[in-house]
Amino acid sequence: MPSNDLPADIFDLGDAQNYGAKPTSHLIWMELREDGTVHFALPRMEAGQGIVTSTAMIIADELDIPVSMVEVTLAKARPELVMNQLTGGSNTTMSTYYPVRAAAAIARGALLEAAAAMLGGLTPNLLDTEAGAVVAPDGTKIPYGDLAAAAAVPKTTEVEAELKATSELNIVGSPMGRTDARAAVTGAKRFTLDLDIADALPCMVAKPPTIFGKVRQLNNEAEVVAMPGVTHVAVIETGVAIRARTFGQCIDAIRALDVDWDPGPVGADSDDDVLADLKRAEVPLLVPSVPILAKTVDTEFTFAFASNASLEPDCAIADVRADSAEIWGGFKAPVPAQQEIALKLGLPQGQVTINVVTGGGSFGRKLFHDGAIDAALASQAMRAPVRLMWHRADACRHGRMHPMCTSRVRATTLGKQVLTYEQRHTSARTDFGHGFGDIVTAAAGKLPVTDYTLSQTVYSLTAGAHYNFGATTSLLNELVDRRFNTASMRNIYSPNVAIAREVTVDKIARTTNQDPYQLRRAFVRKDRSRAVLDRVAEAGDWGRSMPAGHGQGLGIHNEYHGFSACLIEVDATSATVNRKIRKAVTGPRVTKVVFAVDVGLIINPTGLKAQMMGGIMDALAIVFTSSVHLKDGNFLEASWDNYAYTRQWNTPPELEIHLIESNDESPGGAGEFGVAAACGAAANAYWAATGTMPTQFPINHKGPLHFEPFPYTPSVPPSPTNGLDFVS
């Protein structure tokens, strides 16, 4: 029975971001220098997703210049771009592809006109471009650098430029290693804390022992200031800031502080208390009891809090003066950051400069700028530049969390048909205080009612109908509860929603005595979705005989104008589950992943595969191991040692990524696209391997802790001194 379109099937989050960016998409600039190189300031943030490389490829292809001669940097905060500087929602390439090509095509046209004038007697249409030079009919070549001055115009000029046909693109679609790869592996790549900013000494903040606690009184400031290397101690809004010669001295000083703290708003709540709040907020399912001939398939799932700390610590450099401030850091929403920091400092927004620096990961964390606020407040209080870094313990306990949530699904079946499908997702509040990257929606996101509306908007624009399951609904109910520091973690709602959907599809298959692959194949709504599903089933040898304790699982997901499918195999035998590795969370092992993706026009196949691999690792963490435990008002995890993200011993020995060619001439979104389908496949493979349908995620969340929690006072553990003991 055909299903109705949901909002995301008609106009999704990517469309919303594209239209939001369009009005200011012409406000980008490209500089052709006299040495023949091209510089472009990308108004997005590179956080490891490879957009600097893919953007350089797009420019190089349209401008007929080697990629090595294109330098892509990151633009500072530019309020005039309005909703055109947010990095999120897998939208960078979707929204910048045509504006960047247009800018390059305009430059190419100007170079042809300048060359025609220089050669005399020729018209631009008689000339061609090749490898960074204009080529005349007689073979004469004029390098772009020699034409730069002549091609320049003294004022903004309206021109028309014709883009190349997709068939004429030679670099776009070809595999290419990242332009920053050598710098990354040699240590030459510069992140925030690598920048050489004059007099910016290390700085850390002693955080409260409770979430959102406040300093009541600092009792031993003079004693701490006198400690080796310490230059400044200051009470700021979020704790006690320490500036010293080294970060180790900052840690020592934090551990020596004597502070009276006011408690935060979480009180003594634990996981079960938040879950009870969610259960009370769940909206009733609408489908009533069904006639005797039909069957109702009900499923319920719970997802624990999860940290979205990135591998790079929360950090920023700040130099705050009496009448100005300059901040360096990783900002995915630089304009709201500029505004909020200006308000905190009591400065006009135009007096605060936000420099966007390449980040070492994000997972959504860098949509918020908590570390930069700490740095700005500390620099202002100390009247000195600071190089601020959050401790790993603070990243887990005071950083941003993916909120706890539940998802319930009810489907009605009759014979082998599915008549109805409804999903109800209930979540603790997701902070959308960054809005859509502009001041207006960011401010709206801080209002209780509008905050809820933004959540509803994002959910409705990401939760599409994947199967022809008759009357279909998918709704969100989100608590307006600001006690927790939350964020829209990578892929926002989709991984949890997809797990609930795909596990329910497997339950429907079991209820109606159908093969999970054949059921999906028969009921998927889109041919492109069926194509990726067929690819993983064939490449992964779906249905092959598996040893006891092993199982296969499937999952699909459509989003960002793209389609994905995943087949996963899991080994849940006792020998594997109970394997012993030092300080490791082991459990069931994913032994094989086959992933297929269709994202429309592919810019860089190498980068796309890397993104899918990263998303798969996220998925394995979500399903099996990674969460934070709330107990008596605090999160127990306090480091990456405690936080069980996917590690080498949990990664699949076999991993295949299949890129499906598409006739679509526009690129879809890919940054987050590897997560949701792999989540569904991993959960179903676990079910097949163990015979137990998983309902609690991650699967190990209710098990014994694999670590001994650090104390809350002092807020950070001592610096390790035994690292060499573990070097073999």
C-alpha cells in the first residue's frame, strides 16, 4: 500500500539550508594572484570532512587550473552572509557547489577577455584555457598570473558566466587524496592550539562538581597564584580560570583550588529519572487495536545520553582588549559565536573578530562555542591573551551531549502487507541555540517556545518515509528541559530514528514470515533506494549460511537527496564477546561491513568513501559501546579512556564502500550520511547473531562499568606520569 509523503520527502533540511543560503551566495570572492595561484576563503569550517579538498577540486575544474595551485582557507565570521555560514546538516557542498563554480567561471571569462585584448585581433571565443594558462589558436600560452592585473575590475560589475557542462568536468568525480594529507601525517597541519599568537599562554578552567554549578567563593587565590608557572587566577561565569606557563601547571593549580560551589539544576537525578520523564512525555500511538485477521507490531527503544566530544579538545585563543577582541578557534556557527561573545564582553559585535580555524573533528560539538566563551571571559578578566583548552574530563562531564531519547513504532500488518506505520520519538531537549547559523534564528533558539519549534522543524525535515507501509506518520515530542548541555550530534535525530525503524522492519519480516531483504526490496519507495539495497545484498552475499553466534543485518536510510544501504555481519560468540584487551570494551564484534551510497554527483570518491567509513565507526559506537552514565546528578565518564567510542579492536576486518553512479548533476549531502543505515544494520545483525532483539542503546549501557569514575573535586585528574610504561 503506497505511503504518503512526509515533509522531508518534499522539502528536507538540505533544501531549507540551500534556500537560506541563496540570497547571499553571491557574496563570496575568489582571488587570482600574480603568481598564478587562486585563493578562496570558504565560508564554512573544515573539521576533517574534506571540504577544503573538494572545494579546491571544484574551482580547479571550472577554472582549468591544477588543484595544487588552488588555496582554500576558511573565512572569518561574516554577518552579512546571514544563513550562509553554518557548517552542518551535510550541506556545505550542496549549497556552495554552484556559487563556487560560478565565481570560478566568472574569473575564467575575465581571463579570456584580458588575453584577447592582450593578443589583439582575437575574440575570447577563439581562445581556450588549459593548466592555468590561456591558449591561443597558434599555441601561444599566457599564464593566468600574467593576466591577473589586466583582468581585474575596479568596481563590482554584473556579468554572466556559462558553467561547463558536467561532461566537461575532468577533476570533479576523480579520486583525489586530501590536499592537507601530508601536513596532517607529518604534524605540520595547524590547529587552534598550534597557532603562534603573541603572549597567549596556556589557560584552563576549573569546572564545578555539578552540571551548570557556579562559583560561590574562591578561598585560596593568593596561594594558587604563587604556584610555579601560574600568572593569573580569575573567577569567571563558568568556573575558575587559571593561566600558566604550561598546561600541566594549569592542571596542578586547578587541583590545588579551594572553591565553594553552588549546585547546578540537575540535582540528584540519574538515567532512570530522565527516562521516567521521557516516558511521561510520550505521546500515545494513534492506531487502535486491529481486527483479528490483522496483527499489530509494536517496538520500543531507549537511547542513552552520548557525548559528542571531538578528538581535538574544546579550545580557543582569545586576545581581549578594552575596545576589541580577537578569537581563534573551530566555529561551525561563527556569526552567533561573534554575537554571543560580544554580548558577554560588553562590546559591539563589529569589534569582535572571529577567526575560523580547521578543527580536529566536530560531531556537532563545534556548532557551539563554549570553549571560546571561556577563553574570551578569561582573557578579559586577566587582561592578557590566553590559549585555552578544556580538560578531557570536562569535555565528557560539562560538554555537549546527545540527549537521552525513546522511540516507539507501531505497524499494522495483514497477510504480507503493511497497512499502517507510525513512529513517535521522544527526546530530552536538543539545544538549537546556534539556529541556522545567523543571529535571528540563533536568538530564537534560546527562547523556550521557539527552541521547541526549531526541534520540530529539524525533525520533520529529516524524518522521511522510507517504505510503502500504508498510512505513515513520524512525530517528535521534545522536553523543554534546559538542565543539560545538549547539542545536535552528528546526523541529529536520524541514527536513533533509523535504528527503531530498521529493527521494526526486521520484526515485521519475522511476523509476516518474509526475508528481511526481500521485504525491504518490495516495500522501499524509491528506485535509487532499491539500487543501493540490491548492491549491498549482492556484494555482502545476503542470506549465506552463518555459524552459530553469527548473524547478518540490513539497514537503509534516505536523506540529504541521497540514498544509502548497509549490510553488517556480527560475531557474538562467547570467545569473541569475552576477549580480553587492556582497558577495552569488547563485546560482540562487527566482522564485515558492506555499504552502498548514492549521493548524486560525486565530487571526490576518495573523500566520500572516507566519510562513509567515519560514519560507520560512529554507528558501531552508537549501537554497541558509547554512552555516558548519569548518576546522582553527574555524568560518570571523564575522559576518552572512560568513553567507549569505536576502537581498533571493534572495527570490522572487512569493509567495502560502494559508490553508486547517478544521473543527478547536482551533489547531495554526504558528511553525516554513513551513520543511520549502518546503525540499523548493526542492530539487526546483533539480533540475528544473538536471537535477542536489542531495545537499549548502546547495547552495553546497562552492563557493569568498565572503569572506575574519577572524583568530581578536584574537577580534573592528575596529569599521567606513566605513559612510557605502555610503550612496547
